[in-house]
Amino acid sequence: MTENQYYLTTPARTGKMMAIMLGICIVGGVIFFSLWDYWISEPAPVVAMMAGGDDHAAPVAQTGKTITQDLSFLESADFRSLTFNALIGEPGANPTIEMNVGDKVIFNVVNDGKSFHAFGVTKDAEGFGGIIPGSEVASASNPLKAGESGTSEFVAGEEGTYYYICTVPGHREQGMVGEIIVGPAQGGSSGVAAAPTGVSHDFTLDFVESDDFRTLAFNALPGEDGNNPEIRVNSGDEVTITSSNNGKSFHAFGVVANPEDFNNVIWGSEIAAASNPLKPGESGSTTFTAGAPGSYYYICTVPGHALQGMVGNFIVE
């Protein structure tokens, strides 16, 4: 006669197994519901592949003008209304940005909400696709968490209306969208750099300091002949700048559109840099083509030195 064997377990073991399974379910539920907005915002792979668009930031001669725009992601208490900078109906919500072809806008964005968000600029009037390369901050698949921030840039290659949006699917429709109005290029007849003229200029701009180091200048101290000479050239002219550090501190050179924005050197006009400056006695030179007509500045790009006097006018006609 064959004997059948039966394997039994105890109530204690069964209870322990049930407790483990219940614990796994609870932990999984907590993770899912705490990140619910992330899970529902992830676009399907085929959607992401189809979300591309035309590149409306095609290469264009930059004017040297820079606009800085701070944007914060905000949410209403019930999470039904999403906006930038202020809630709907409040002053400053989704500010409109006005610029011209060739201008640059720098976006500083921060997630001041509780959900996940991402940023980008698009020409598309609807949806979350067609994001222009370089304008992104994070992405729908790797968004900014609460308190995180980022920076991006956008240079418009053509006129028209663009939109800055939250690129998490659905958030634009809930209100996270603002307009960028791009007008025609400004300055001269075309607003862009002229073709090379064949004309060359050579300028010497040396760094000098007062004995107490409170006053900094180019070539000569204030009140002396040759202090911070004005440079005037035509768009398309070739310009060569030679600089020697005749002081005891560190210095660097660049042409900028805004003397307070020492990080935005234009046209490849750098000599050294704040992070790798000219030491006392060192010198350097740079050659570049003058860009769009307008009023610019040459400065020492070491932070604070332009404010102490190392700044002069650079006029492009």
C-alpha cells in the first residue's frame, strides 16, 4: 500500500507570510501614490519619438542683447491650476517676454510646487512637443523635483510667437504656459552682423589699478589722458584687442551687451577668463568680427572689476 505524504504548516508561519505580503503591498502603495503625478506624466516611447519639431532656433547672428527671465512653477491648493510666477488672476502670472530675432533669453527656473515639473520653449500652439534644443530644463521623464532648479537659453531664429511651457504632459493645459513674442531683428538695415567688410582694427587696452586698488581702469586712471577709450567700428569689421596686465591683481577681458553681466561675453572676444585670468605681467590678444550694430561694452570679466571702473564703450555702427 502506498502512503501519501502531506506537508502542513503552522498558523504562526501562515500569519508571518501574510504579514510580509501585506507589508510589500503597503510599501508599494506608498511609493506609487507619493509619486502619482510622475507615473501619470510619463509619455509612451512612441509619443516621445513623435514629439520632435522644426528647429526654430536656427543659426542666426546674435545681437548681443540678453534678457534674463526668472520663472517659478506654482500650483493651486487643489492642484487644478498650474502657472508660472503667480496664480491665475494674480499680477505677474505667466509673464509675456518680448524680444527680437538674434536676442537671447536666459531662463532661471525653480520648482516651487509640490509636484514634478520640466521646462522648454516650443513654437507649437498646443501640446508638449517641438521643444527647441537648448531651451530644456529637465524633462518629463527626468523632471525637477520640488525645490530643484535649472537654467537654459533660447535664441530665436525667426519672428513669431513662441511658448515657454511645463513639458510634463497635461501641465500646459492646466495653465503652465507663457508667450514669447519675437519681433524682427533690430539695428542697422537688417539687425544682424554685416558681411565681413575687410577692414581691420587694432586696439591696445591694458589693465591698470590705483595704489589702493579701489579704482581700476584701462590704459589710464580716471582724470588721466587715455582712460577707458571709446572704441567705434562698423558691423563686419575685424577687431583685434591686445591687453597686458599692468596691475598686481588678476584680470580678464571681454565685450558684453550689459556691463553687469560679466558671464555673457559675445563674439568670441575673450582674453583669458575669470576662472583662468591674466596674472600680473601677462598679456594676451583676441581677434573677432564686430556683430550687429548697437552699443556694447568692453570690461574686465573678473566679477566686480567692471564696477570698480574697468569698463569702456564699444560702439558698432
